[in-house]
Amino acid sequence: MYEQIASNRRRTWLLIAGAVILLGAVGYALGLIWQSGPAGLVIALVVAIALSIGSYAYGDRVVLASTRARPVTPDEQPRLHNIVEGLSIAAGIPKPRVYVVPEVAPNAFATGRDPDHASIAVTDGLLKTMSRVELEGVVGHELAHVVDRDILVGTVVATLAGAVILLSEFFTRSWWWGGFRGRRGGDRGGGGAEAIIFAVGIVLLILAPIFAQIIRFSVSRQREYLADAQGALLTRYPPGLASALRKIGAASGIPMHSANNATAHLWLNQPSRVEGERMGSLERLFSTHPPIEERIRRLEEM
């Protein structure tokens, strides 16, 4: 288990490094095309920092509001509060705020920039379908996200990916609509070398959003594996989470009306938005979560 945790962490940081390099490459390409030297890289960093500050300060409130989550008291949900409190003590963190989302599909998520500002939300469907040990497994998984500050990691990666996408779309839209007045191949006497550099920059800016999304989703998948392992370690009972994932997987065709692309990576399992929706091979590549069968298999091997 500890080897798996260490491996997942290494992969996550390698992917984050890849996102940083991709953002730098996009900024550098813009600088070459605009003949502005390092200005493109500076613009890329400024955009990333501005997006990071906004999502860090207000991201949790936006997520809770968008999912229609409502806070619940210990009197309303004594079992849920008891489990969250007990596992928070075991994890050595303050008890997160507890919310319930009015959705039939069983699912859950955690949000908040650090353990002192964390919230855990579960759906009505999860509370109705899970036994105590299964609910403990789910809560343990979400608390692992809180302990590891996965929301902060996810915010950093999503911001880097968002900056890449914004800059690439700005360039391609300007180019498409004729508003771009940069260096066009050899128009300014640069010859074949300039034309090649320009072409490489164009290709990078067009493909960068795809690479950015793949990196973003890959980080999210690695963090899910890590949270599974650490959640099982916290509860000392991997079969509890494995059983919960089986039930969640069986109900994956139930649509979630509050689900959207911006918050999909936060949920315990990839939420469906269409009745009976199933992922194909291409969708799996761009999924924010690993296959639920693989997650169950890894838990059973612990």
C-alpha cells in the first residue's frame, strides 16, 4: 500500500511538472510568433497566477453553490456526522463542514483549500444506499483528499491547464478572424528557418489545449488512486470502500443534474449527465477518474 501511495505521488508531481513546462512552451511560442521575446511567457504566468488566486480564494463556495449542497446538522444526519468526526480525529485534522447534495445518484466530494477550510458533501442517494462501513470508506476517501490538499493540487493543475487553453484560444481566434498581426512565415525576410519556427509555434498552440486537458485528467486520476489507498489506510478496512464503489458503479447511469465539466474531477466517481450514459474508449482517455473496476481491483489487493 505504501509503495502504491509513493508511486502515485511521484506520477502526480511529474504530471504537474509537465503542465508547467507546457505552459512555458505556449508562452515561449507566443513570444516567438509575436516577436516579443519573453513577453509571451510573462503573460502566461500572469494569467495562471490570476486564475490561481481567484480559484484558491473562492473556489469552494462556487462549487458548493453550483451543486446545490446544503449544510446539515448532527441532529439531521447523526450517522454521517459521527463518521466524519471519528475519521477526522483519526486523520488528525479539524472536522470539515458537512453538506448533503439533493441528487439520487450515490456520489460525494470534498472541497476547500486546506484542512482548516474543508467541506465534505455527499448525495442523498449515497446516504440511502450505503451501509455504515461503506459510508466510512467513502468519507475516508474524501478526507484523504483533504489531508493531501488535493483541492489545492487540483486547483494548480486546472489553473495551468486553463491558462494554456485561454492563451491558445486567444491566439487561434485572433488568427482565424484576421485580428492577429504577428510574424507570418517569411513575410519579413526571415527565410525558411523563421517559417519552420512559426509553423512549429502554430502547431503547438493548436495542440496545447488537448495536451493540457490530458495532463489535467491524468493528475485527477492519480489523485483518485492515492485517495483510495489512503482512505483505506485511514479506515483500516479496504473492503468497505470497494463495496461502496461497486454500488456507485452499478448506479453510474443515473444522471446528476448538478454535474458539470468544471466540477467533475471533484466527485468520488465520474458523474453522468445523461440517463444510461456509459463511457467509450475515447471518453475514458479524457475521463477525470480511472475505471472503477481498476480502483476496486487495487483495493482488493491491499
